[in-house]
Amino acid sequence: MDTENPLSTVWPLPVRGEPFRRADAESLRRMDAISAATACAKLHTMGITRTAVQGPTALETGSRVVGSALTLQFMPQREDIASGHGQEYIERDTALWAVLETVQPGDVLVVQAWGSAFTGCFGDMLVRYFKRRGGAGIVVDGRIRDAARVRRLGVPIWCTGTTPHYASQTDLFPWAYDVPVAAGGVLCLPGDVVVADDDGAVIVPAAKAPALIKDAEDHEDWESFSRMRLEQGARLSDYYPLSANSRAEYELWRDGRPNLPAQ
């Protein structure tokens, strides 16, 4: 099998984007209390309407992750650059291997894979290495392989399903990292914040995170109050969403409650 690396003969690969700033630890800590649904809704009110990654679902029910986005881009194969022959060996010289060497604790790897049903972007060995480097989770608009072993690793993963194929066995090739990617119809920039749970994955623009956190913390808090009142038999229309009267009641409850979340 020919294992020679042809990647520099037509276009220098892998492509790496510019340095970027990861989200700060305090923002991620506060974001951890915010659901994907709340993040999506609040961004919508802020004018950012395409944030929910379409297609990928949690590999394991109950998964949740919040982290700073690290990005990886697959592109269509072209025979003069990447033909698919022998590429399981060539992959070690691609963006797929390169991006894993840059993983920092808490990173969420967001992968553009075009919704391919035939590309197993990650398997046991790569997810195992990702976990060892401190990676928090993976969101890929494509598939994974070695599903049983990957599940046992416990890394939260959102994907479109599973396949026996390795990453470049069929129609795609790991092309670039630290670049803007389109994941499930959503733009993700390196350093954006990813919030993912059973409802799916949401991309929070880094610059919008502080305002979202402030608004969403209040939203999550009053929803806890409304949930309590509904369980006590209150009318839905009075407490979801809060009316002027129930808002005043909530504020009294909030101000008299110990151990409030940081505001």
C-alpha cells in the first residue's frame, strides 16, 4: 500500500486558520447552568436566528456539554489531491490529526462534515486521544464509527449516526482546522461557545455570550419559580411566561431565597 503523502503537491495541507481566543473559564462556568433551548431562544431575541445545529443528536441520552469551540473542516475529495486510496494512513498528515494535537481542556470540537452518511469522522482511537487531552465534547454534522467503544469512553458526542467507514474512505477529506465552519447549517467560529444537551447543539457567538448569560440566568431562575408554582396548581397563563403580577411575586421569592445564582 502506498503511504506516501501527496498533500503538498497541489495545495498545502492541512490548512490552519488564524490564532483565536477561547472563551474564559468564568463565562463557561456560568453558561453551564443554561440549557440549549434557553440559549437558542435568547439569541433569537438578540437577532441571531441561526444557532441550532441541524442533524446531529446526542449519541447518548442525557449528554450535556458547554465549552469553547475548536473547529475542523472536511471538504469533498478530488483525485489530484485526495483519492481515497490508502488514506487511513495518510490521515495522520491531515487536519484531523493536527487539530487533535491542539485540544485544550474544556474544548468542544465542532466539525463540518456536510451531513455525510458515509464518513466516520471519529472512531475509538481518535476520541480516546481527544479525551486524554481534556476535550469536553464533539459536535459533528456527520457520522462516527467504533460506536460501542466510543460510548464506553463517555465523551459527549452529537452526530448524525454511525458508519463502519473511516474518515476519508469515501467522499470527504480532513482539510482545515481553526477556521470558520458550517455545522448543520450554522456558522461556527473558533472560540464561539457551544451549549449542547438532549435538545441538540447551539452555537453562541463569543461576543454575545456575556449578554446572553445575564439574560438567561434570570430566565432560568424565573422558570424554576414558575415550575414550582405550576406544581402547586397555579394557572399556566399566570406563570408562563410571567405576568406583571407574577413577576413581582417571583422577585419577592428570588430576593428572599438563599444561595441565589451569581448575577
